[in-house]
Amino acid sequence: MKEVERTIHLYRKVDVNESMEERHEKVMEGLSKLGAPLGLKDSEIPEIPDFGTELICFYDAKNIKTKGVSIEGSYDWRDKRMLSACWDELRYEFKITYKLINYKKIIYEDLPKVINIFDPYVADIFVSSSYSIAYKESYKSEILKLKEKGLKIGKLKDILFILSPVMYFNEESYNKLIKVPKEELIERLKGKANEVQLLEKGIYIIFNDKADITYEEFVEMNNVFKPLLGLI
């Protein structure tokens, strides 16, 4: 079940008062000052994308100094009638086996800087779809009970059911998804999580900093930290 690909997801709720063009320029201005592998310093900056006739538009970029890391983003259409389901996304994909990837530098130093630039609702490092599927299969009855209550599962929904090794929550997402006061959570995580950082607008947690985390370690991480976050 071991896989080497990693994806960083950052999701930001659409602000109907901010145009896609304004958001793109702000994000690119920030990334242009950030070096490799997550930034675009000294690299080509992607032009403002075009919606055309669609409700979502895309762009992609690459740092000139880093091969093997893709940078992609998307913007949803700004419409008050659709705001509950509208998200802007920034995504990075890379392989942890690539020789120029320093995984710990990415999670301890680089990603918090990107988070401060993008100002997401939530962010995480996604490990493996096979890990998530197997984990959900192990908790079918619990998931069914939540769905019977009308609750929607997922970090952008009502219930956070699966923790990723690295996660960020802004104030809004934290208050919705986590059931423990922030000050108490910080105390609970001392000596257990690898890192807890209070960023400009939220909390950044490294539950596990192993680049090659196994499925067994992934399950153990969830079993240890979900109760501490008040998720079970």
C-alpha cells in the first residue's frame, strides 16, 4: 500500500467581494517572493486565467529551479447564490523520492509561508487515496451513523473524519470542525504532535513528519490524535 506521491491542498472560501483577478494577483505577488520548491521566485508567473463559459478556471506554474514539483490552482466563479460550495484551490504535487525534495523543510518552513500567502480555510498534505479508502472501510458503521444524522463528512463539510499528517485550520474552519478550545488543544498536543504553530490567521499542526508514513502509522496517528481533537 506504500506510495511515494504527495499532494498539498489549500482551499480558500470564495469572497464574492474580491474578483478572481484580484485574488490571482495577490497570490502570485506572494509566491513570486518565495523560493523553491513551493514559491515562484525568479520564475515565470502564470497569467490571469480565463473562465470562458465555465464556472471554474485553472492555471499552472513551475519554479524554474525545481523539477518534479507541479503547482496548480483554480478559481470558482464569484456568485452569491453559490458561495456555500465555492472554493479557490492551490495544489502542489511531488514525489518524496525525488532527490531535490527536502520533505521536512517543506512542512516545517515552506508550507507555513504559503499558507500565510494564500490565506486558506483549510490546508493539508494528502498521503494516499488507498489509505483513505482503507480507513473508511474500517469505520463503515461510524460513517453510516453520521450520515444518518444528516452530517456531511470531509474537511470542507460538517465532520472531519480523517486526519492528514499535516493540517492547517483558519479560525472559521477550526471553530466548525474541532471540538476543543484552541488553548486546551495546544496543551493536549504538547509532547505528542511534532509541531504546533499559530500562524497569522489559524493553527498549523504536524501530527507526523515522516515522508514515507506507512498505512499502519497513518491509522495509529488518527487513533491517537482524533480523540485529542474531540473528533471521536
